[in-house]
Amino acid sequence: MRTYARTTAGKPGKCRSAGILTRSTSVGAARIFAAEWLARLLPAAMVALAVAALLAGGLEAALAAVPAASVSITVKGPDDHPVPGAVVTVRALGTDAKPAAPVRAIMDQINRAFEPDLLVIPVGSTVEFPNSDSVSHQIYSFSPARKFQLPLYRGNPNPPVHFDQAGVVTLGCNIHDEMVAYLVVTDAQYFGRTDATGTWTADIPRGKYRVSVWHPRMNEGAGELERELTVAEGDRATLTLHLAKPLRAAPLQPHPHSWDAY
């Protein structure tokens, strides 16, 4: 059985607040100053835990000690119907947070279709494109985020393709025009796809974030749908986003795509 990489969340990176720490500040004084800063920001119940982590391992450890909230983001169309299969990315604002760690993913070709037909991967990831089909394929991308072409092949003779630039990569086959797939390469810390109810859920630490939504059938010129989200004290945070325009009609294809359920 072949295993496919479907990563849904990364880890937060470093957080640096301008004006708090300077190069001339000693490590001990910086940690005491940051402890006072955390005490002003965090609820009393969290202060002792965060300050202890701060003194032991620095500001990054202190932020990691703050409990995360369960964040649910729902995407709906103008008719208020849920939109399954939408890509959701969540980027931290005002920090030095790094993208999620790169992964090694696989996108196969089976029955003249890509499997899976949409992958969301962090910047720096690699993807293998084996051909388990009974016929040969010639995979290509003309997308600015990553242009490449794999010669006509069967099996798995090619090395993994590296994706080092954020953006949407559209994939096709020079032999079979009906074959199409997407790679969403993201520099966000958290990402995933909405389920059948149009909802994506992840555990995210307190802070301010930019939430972006993309779907293969979003109308031309619409771009990504974006909103800001503040994750504050509490166990849960929710956000509902409505598309301004209906999705484009799904084209007639011999194989339905994972984004055609709407």
C-alpha cells in the first residue's frame, strides 16, 4: 500500500518583538525584561508556567509553553453552503515565525489521474511523481512557482522534484489533457483542507494570524480570500469566511476531482 503525505500543521517559529531586546542587552537582563512583558500579556494562570520556561530556555520556549487553542475555520459560498476541499493557510503576523518543516510527499498517477490530485506542502519540500498507471505519462508545470517537465515514463525513474518557492503549481500531462492536479506550496506555519462540512481545524497558539483560502474553482481575478484572526485566551476560536462569488462550474471529466463536491 502506498502512503501519501498529507501534512496539516507545522510548528511555530521564533517570536521577536521590536524594541524589547537589543544586541547590547545581556542574556540575564533580557530574560527578566521579557518575563515582565509576558506577565503583562498573559492571564495570571499562565504567567508562572511561561516565566519558568522563559528563564530555562528563552522567549521561544516561553511561547511554546502557552497552551494552544482549537481553531476552526469554515468556508462557505455566497449561498451559505459549505465549500469542501478548500485550501486554508494560517500565517503568524508580527513575528519571525518560520514556515512548517519541509516534507517528502508523493503524487502518483493511477487510471489516468493524479492521486492525490491536490497536495499542500511547506516551502522546501520534495515530491515524487511515480507512474503506477498502465500507460506512460509526461508530467509538466508551466507555473511561475515551479516550472519543470518529466520525460515520458512509467514506473518511478525520476528523482523527487524540489519546491522552494511559495505559490500554486498546476500540473498536467502532455499525453492526456484531462489530467490535472495542483500543488499548493506555502510558507505558512499551519495549513490544510476543509472537510465535507467546509471546516478545517487545528491547534494554534495565541497570537495574531492571517488566514487565506484558495480553491481550484475560485473565479478568475478573485485571488485568495483573506482575513485576520486573533487567537486569544480560551479553548476554542472560530472563523467563517464567505466567498464573494460562486465557484466556477466543475468541467465534465472522466474522473471527478477532490474539489468538485461543492
